[in-house]
Amino acid sequence: MLALKLTLVPVFLLIVSMSGKWWGPAVAGWLAGLPVVAGPILYLLVLAHGPQFGAHAATLALSAILASEAFNFAYAWTCRACAWPIALAAGLATWLAAACALSFLPVSPFWALGVALTAVLFGQSFLPRSAAVAAGAPLTRIDLVSRMLAGMALTLLVTALSGWAGASWSGLLAVFPLLGSVLSVSSHRAHGADFVIALLRGMVLGRFSFAAFCLFLAFALPHQPPLVAFAEAAALAICVQGCTRGLASANRARAATPGVVAAE
């Protein structure tokens, strides 16, 4: 169990971090929408406390998309005029306020789905725009190691506190914007506000796959072996992520083609 806690999240963070170096902010943000942090943590919670606990936590993780979007919204707007420490503080304070509010919602997958979809639509509509097209982000060994250590720390913290905090706060903390915080700060320092905004806007479409992952787990965990439920949820998330990437690529191609709108 300890080996899983120490390796699962750091390995996924390594993959996503390198994607920013290879393909730029939009792709890194898109990949960050996959359950690379929350997924392994939820699996560890199921192993420690059972499927019902995991289903409850997955439901709260689904609704916590709103808290993640609240972080992105606060950071994106603040970073346009302020340095990264102020933007980070604003984002984390907004996340905490949203998470506290979510902890009082009914524990229902349908409530959680409605909250998550509302948050995604809000983020798509009201996040600031950016024309950043950087080909890649410099990534030092210190940056990479710090991200992996932060992921390990979050995993250990959530799993250690899960018995005391309960399923609701375990699910909310599993979606703490660890990756968003680390990527935002490092990108902000290296490239400035426009790059960060492009990154955070790229995360919006990734929320659909995360929502599908958590919603599937909320229904499947009480009725299937955990490993099977997580494998199926991961496959569904990858499929949804592929569809959203295809739609995003098609929209960019249409926007770049003269006369498309006029022809319609």
C-alpha cells in the first residue's frame, strides 16, 4: 500500500509535466484534466475504506470540479495584474471557499453532475482569453522533482486524514488543485500571464473526462470489484478526453479557415 501511495501520483505527474515541455500549454492543460491525481487517490481510499466510502468520495470529487474551476477563475483573472504569490493566494482562498460550500450539498451523483457541468460552462464562458501559442515550457529538474514530491505529499495527506475527515472531505481534497497550482506558478514565472491563461483554459475541456470518471465510479463501485470499476472508469475518461480533443481541434480548424462561417 505504501509503495502505491509513493509512486502512483508522481508517475502520472511526470507524464503530464513533460507534455507541457513537448507540446505547449493547451495540450498540457488538456491532459491535466484527466484524473491523474484524484484517480489514484480515490483508488487508495477504496482499498483503505471500502467501495461505499469510495463511491461517496467519488461523488464529492465530481462536484469538486466547481472548486477547481473557482481556483482557475481566480488565478487567471488575478495573474493579469498581480505577481504569482498573490494570484496563487487568491486561487487557493477561492478554492477553499467553494470546497466548504460543496461539503454542505446533498451527496447525490445527480446534484454533483449538475454542479460540475455548471462550473465547466461558467469557466468556458468567463475565463479570460489568451492568444499564447508557446511551443513548449522549459522544465528544470527541480521543477519536475517538486511536482512529483507535491503529488506524493497530497496522496499521503489525504489517505492519512481520510478516516478522520470522512468520505466527503476526502473526495474534495482528492481534487485539490495541486497540478493546477504547480503548473500555473511555474508557467507564470517562466512565461507570464498569457501563457497561464492558455493553460487554464485548456483545462476546461478536460473536466468532461474527469466528470465521466467520477460519475461512473459513484455508480459502479458498490456493484463491481474496485479494480474493474477503476479500469472501466479510466477507459471511459480516455474516450471522453479523445472526443473533446477532437471537437476542440475541429473548432480551431474551422476558426482558422476563411469563409467557413459565411458559408454556413
